[in-house]
Amino acid sequence: MTHFPAVHPPDPCAEVGCEEGKECVVGADGSATCACATSCPRATTAPATPVCASDGRDYASACALRREACVAQREI
């Protein structure tokens, strides 16, 4: 019996660079696009530092601020 290695299609996001606050997502058609991040990574060594933004709000981290700016489609 001959065994063939599994062939995995290339990752569509491998060559995509998204701006801060966005992440690469693969659509149903297999194309890669940048969309607002759905979450921020958890800090593993130290708690995230809260950030005070120009909208007068405090955000749990710089990532949370960038995500909110992306969702609101404005600079914060």
C-alpha cells in the first residue's frame, strides 16, 4: 500500500498584511480580506495596560482601542 502525504491548500492570509485593529479573514470563496478584529490576544506575561483615548474613554488595551476605532471607522 502506498501512502501519500496530505496536501493542504496554501493559507490565503499568508501574504496579506492587515493594518492595526484588523485581522485577515477568509471568505466563503476562499479570498482573503482584512476585517475589524473580533477580539484581542490575551496577555500571557503581564496584564494589558489600559489606554486613555481622545474620545474620553479608557480601553482595556491598545488593541481594544484599535479594534474600536476600526469598528467605528474613525480615528480615536
